[in-house]
Amino acid sequence: MIFKSNMPVDRLLDDAEKYWAHKPSFVDFKKPETLKEHVELVNGYCERLIETHHLDPIINRLIKDLLSEFQQLDKCRDYLKKLFLDTIIYHDYGKINENFQVDKMGNSGFKKVKQSPISSRHSSLGGFIYLANHIQEIQTSNFSQQEKVMLIAIAWYFAYSIFKHHGFQLHDDIEQSLCFSKDTEFLEIADLKNFMKSYVEKYHFEINPALYDLIGNSKALKDPGFTKYQKSFPLYALCRLNFSLLTASDYLATSDYMNNSEINEFGVLSKEKIDIIFKHVTIHRFLDKEEKKENFNRWTYEKLENTDYLPKKPTKLGGENLNKLRQAMAIETIRNLRENIDDNLFYIEAPTGGGKTNLSMLSVLEILKANKGEINKVFYVFPFTTLITQTYKSIKETFGISDEEVVQLHSKAGFKEKETEREDDQYGRNKINYVHHLFANFPFCLLTHIRFFDILKTNRKEANYLLHRLANSVVVIDELQSYPPEHWDKIIYFIKRFASAFNIKFILMSATLPKIDRLKIGENKKQEFTYLLPNAKKDYFQNPNFRNRVSFDLSLTEKNELQLSEIAEKLLETSKKYALKDFGKVKPLRSVYTIIEFIFKKSASDFYQLLKENSFFDEVFLLSGTILEPRRKFIINYLKNIENRKKRVLLVTTQVVEAGVDIDMDIGFKDRSLIDSDEQLAGRINRNINKNECQLYLFKYDKAGLIYKGDRYKISNKLKPEEYRSILKNKDFDKLYYDKVIENRDNVNTTTFLKNFKDYKNLIESLKFQSVNEQFQLIEQNNISCFIPLAIPTVISEEQGNTEYTLSKSGWDFLHKHSIFPNEENKISGEEVFDLYLNIIEQKQDFIEKKTNQKILQGIMSNFIFSIFASEKIKTEIIKFSDQEKSEYGYQYIGSWNQFYDYKEGFNTDKFESVETQFL
């Protein structure tokens, strides 16, 4: 691809070298950057991004799809691509504005224009110059009249990227922005027309005078003959991709000049690196040199070499047979993937304990290897940060990759650093690392579902930076059932559309997987999902090694108005009986791990108070959403430590453990809520399938309808007892549950008087960027982040010579740099940490240095923070315990925390008047 302007700025503009694009910072003595230099640098970064991420075929495909929807001839294709790329070249041409040169650049070669209609702004002027040149080109071309109208329309939509490239987000006002409607609210239109004309004439191209008539008049852009070219997902995708490339290239070029920090590495996998990873996974090595245990995946690939090999699926219970079943699933997954390697949509539905994460990693590896470097990035998407943390370790170990090749993107992760050529320059190194973090320049990226789908549908500039990185990638989405069904249609729409448009390989997986592609949203039926384990229900879910892992007891659900004391009595009776069983190291005699989950935090706290002093249990833990991260990690590490298996332990919890917590309990009790949630908790029991007679007792205590809303709860709640038992026993969640949820969603989408998916799709195709984003929110944003300024331990746990610290090394270094050290009890003061946060917020610093410090602090502060969904009543009550002066910067600083909060027990709802606190 040749990415050069046929008319560079110095040929278009007299004395081009006198116009500045950027000036150095006050501590730098280098020359100002000319407009020509900046445009060339931006173009260079854009070309590198397009080449690195193989975007040329993506752009071509989107243009082809766009033209096919409009039934236009391919002869428009090359010019459409020119329109797309020229936005990058023209984006800053508006910096010829004298007021920009004087006010922003301090350029003494210009005099300020008084009463300028656009002040010192340059984006709108640059967009207008782009339109002036290209509309003139189109009108004087040999295209047909219909083709000219289409090309002019698309030129307007592409120009929107230029108009908004210095704003924070795209809006729904595309017509108003392009016609300067806001500028003409307080100005005479004639004055603005004359002003624009004076600047356009500085460039050496002719312009149709009719273009000026559109200033202040958006009526023409709303004409049906014009807007019919909006109705297209390819146009939406092209506009978003254009905005991503323009703003990313502009940022990288500006950072390069301002910080003397050229970015040469964009975090992708080369063919050579993929080969190294493949050899690491498949070549023989030992996990344990003393016991000479073969690597499981190597064993799998050895069997795959024999194409006639049929894996065994033994039904006799036992650890060895369990591994044979896991291997059978791995072999079947790889074989089915190889047979359908050109597909883009895959399902992995595997039972708990079947090694689902490993299956996904083998699938990722096969896709990377087969595509020989064209697919060069991997994204793992999770609904819970605990899953991110666990998978982060697994990916590094399985693929043999370093810390610098994988990043976690969530609030608790802190700041990721890479080795750079500027190791002796901490300030310069931070600037480069900030850019890498901002653009997620890592080949493996683990992020939350909120962050990922935000990239697909966002209107915000910073989130949209990453859109171009999704092209030619593998995206693994885990625990799909946890997403709200009212958005399943939007989720599958974006997945299917971007899979095709951006060549993304999607793998959706879960032990309880809703087949959301069955939704009737009017999409291409040819684009179907490939089941990598098509007979999983029969071959694996029904195998006794998985099916009999946990049995369900629903007898307690038949009792009305069950008391906590009755539940406690049953739990103690069951735990005492199970303690007498002996399964060796995994469950010694007289030991038992029992878990009980409640819907409400208050119920969990009350039950904890009931049994925390009970003499039968050696340890009683409370784990809820208000328990701080160091305490949560301590509890999980305690439960995973094999040395503690000799003890009798009770874990009282809320739904925070349903998925993403890698623990192995013996007996479970659960307040019945959603049937797939009940199954998820069962996944924390007998997780390694090495014990017998493990049970999960369901009961009814809290009113689930106060928390759970929507189709999943309604359908789950209507299931008859025999249906409930059947689903949990046979692991078939489709026919009686998910299919009905999907049917309900389809009914909503075919009801004309309800707001439905058709309305949302229309927003996409009408380029209503802001509404597209706002009407697709996976979680309610009505949360309070509470900072508890207590002192937390520096060490989470010490096991067999391995110490897990509360903070990373970079976190410790950062605190030490700012004179914060552990106290005499070896604890970190939350009060000192928050004062440091306020100091960094309030002090004047270089922008990137401040952002870097804030990001590092974010990871540290996450150890003192819990977030809760809060109504106005709860907010009002929490404010009573808060320092309002310190609560002005994003966190509620709970100065009087000791009046209602305990490190081991979390949030005490009894200290609040509002009954709503019991739902936390």
C-alpha cells in the first residue's frame, strides 16, 4: 500500500515551513515542529499501524462491503480508500489559523485576528479544508452522478474524524458539527463563510462555491438522498476505524516529538515468536524433574500425530480416568478446530473440571500457528478480575511468555512496565511505558468484559484508540452466561459483525453456555458458530467423572420461612458426617471444607456471627464484595494450601465466589437464585474430582427477586422442582432455560411498541455514536468506590518458602520513593497512601508523569477499596462516615471507617438505618 499524499502540504501551501504544529516544552530547547514535519510523522505512524496490524485487507473488505450494500461499482473503491487515508494527511491542515499560531504556538511570525469566528481552534477548519478539496475532486471527476452523491456523503462522514480528533468523544451531532451549527449560534453565517473562504484559498486547489452554502445549514445533510448512504454497518466500522487510526497516529507522533520517544514496538506476535510458543507447548519437557511427569499438552500432541487415534472416554471414577477425559476433549477440540480453521466463530462448552482454560489456550495456539503471523494478538475477556489474575499466571506458564508479553487491564492491575532502550532514564522510560499501556501494546491482553465491549461500541476517544488493535486477533470470552440477557442481542451482533469485518477469531466458552447466536436479529445465517466439542453433553457432561462430581439436594427448598439456626444445624450435621471420610491428602480424616453462599451481604454476616465461635470449625471465614483484596487473597491462599487440608474450615460468602475463584470445597450450601449460578457454585466443590459423596444443598432464605431481575430470574424461578433437578443433574441448560430466555428476547425484538434491537441497530447505521455507546451498558454505573484508610499487612501469605506480598516490587518502589514505609506491625497505612494520591492529584506535574503516577497508585489503592451498588439512601448514609473534602477525586474516603467496617468482616449493615444496605 502506498500511503502518501499526492499533494504534500508544502506543495499545497505557500511558505508551509512557517506554520508550526507543536512547540517544545519549556524545559526543552529543540526547534518547534513544523506542520509539514508533523503531518509526515503522523503519516509514518499510521502506515506502521496499518502494516503491523495487517489493516490494509480490513479496510479493503469494509469498502467492498460498503459498496455492495449500496450496489455501487468497484470503480469507486480506490477513491473511497483515498478519502479514508486522506483524513490522516489533512487532519491538522487547520493549524494555518493565525490565532492558533499566536495563542497556542507563540509563533511570532503571525498576528492575531481579532473577533475570529473560530478563535484559535483548528480541527473544524481542517475538516472543512479536507471537504473543500475532495468535494471539488469528486465533482470534477468522471464518476456518475449517483456515485458522486455517494462519495460526497462518505467524505462528509469521514471528515467527522477530523472535526472531533481533539475532543474527548464522538457525539450524535454529526450533521450539526459538519455544518458548524454550534459556531453559527452566536455568529453571522455570512461572516463565518467569508472567514472559511479566506483560509481555503491559502491552499492551491479550486473549490465549488456551493460548499459554503452548507455552513450553518444541516438540512442538505439530512436529505434522504444523502442519508441513505448512512444505513450501513461497514460505514459505521470505517468511521470508527478511521477515528482510531487518526487519533492513535496523532498521539504517537505528538508523543514522539514532545518526549523524544519513538515507538517502534507495537506488541504483536511475529511468525518466529509463534513458532517458539508452539514448540514450548508441544516439545517434551518435565513439570517435575524428580517425578518425571510428562507435560499434559505434549502428551496430547503426541497422540494427535496418529490421525487414527481415538481417545478413550472411561466412565470409571478416578483421577487417571479424569485426565484421559481431559485429553480426549483436548484432542477433539484441536481436530475440530483444524477442520474448521477458516471459521471465525467458535464455542467451547466443557464441564467444570474439564480444563476449559487449557482447551482455549490450545485453540488459540492452533489459530496462531495456522495463520502464520496474520493473526498476531490475543485478548482474553472475563467478567471477574479474579479470573484475569488466574488466567494471567496460566498463560505465562503454558505459553512460556514473559511479563512483558502479557498485560492485565483492570483497576487492580497497576502500571505495566517494559524494558526500553532508556533504562537509565526513569522519566523517559515512564513516558514510553505510558504509551505502551495506553495502547495495550502487548501481544496477550487480559481485560474485563466491560472494557472489551466498550472498545467495540465506544464513542470515547481514549477507548477507541484500541479498536484498530482488535483486527486480526483471537478473542476468548469466558463465562458468557454472566452477561445480562437484555444485551445478548447487541453482544452477538457486534461479535458477528466485527468477526467478519476485522477478521477476529472469537471463542466463546463456559460450563453453562447460552447459545446466543440463536437470537433472531436478522444477521447472516451463513455465519454460524462451530462447536469445538459438538457432543459434549453426551460424551463428557454425562460421564460419571463429571456428572457425579457433585450431587444436589433440594430438600431444604421445600421448607417455608427457613431460619438461619436451622440452616446452621443442617450445615454442622452434614459437615461433621463428612469429616469422618478419608480421601488421603486431598481430604484427610476429621477434616472438612464447607462453603455456604447467601444472596444478601447481611444474611452472610449474620450467619458468620452465628458460627464464627463454633468449636467444630478450626477456621470460619467471611468473604463478600466488601472484603478488601489482601484479605480475600489471604482466604483463597489459605484454602488452596495443602497443609491446611487437615483442618475443618467454613467459608461464608456471597455470589463473589460463583465463578473465578479457584478453590476446592467438600460440602456446599447455597441460597437458591439463578439455576446457572447454582451450577457455578457447584463448580467450587470437588473441583478436581478426587473425592466422593460431595453435595450441594440448596435452600430458600433471602428474597432473590430483590436482587435478580429480568428473564433469567423469571424463567429460573418458574422451573418446576423436577425440571430444576433434571437440569442440574443432566447439565442441559438449553432446552428449559437458555432457549426460553432467548425466546423471550426474540419476542421483545418483534414487538413494535417496545424499544428493541431494531432501534439499536438503527442507531448504529445512523452513526449515532453516543447513543450506541450509552444504550449498551453491561453493568449499571451507580456504584460507589469506598476507600478504607486502615492499615493492611504487607505480606498476604507465606507458604513453603513462597511469600506473596500485598504489593508488586514497582508498587513498593513507588511508595518508598515517596517516603511511605511499613509501620512497626509491618502494615501499610491507608491514610498515608490516600494523602499521597491527593498530593499527586493537586500538584503540578508533566501530564504523562502525573498519569503514570496515578496508574501506579491505582494498583496500590485497590487494596483499600471496595465498590458497592448504592441507591441515594445508601449514598447519603455512607457520606455520614466520610471525609467530604477528601472525597472529591473519585473515591469516597471513609474517614470514620471503624464505626461500621472490620478488616475480617467487612461492611456492618447494622450500623445503617436504611434497610437497603442488607442487599449489598
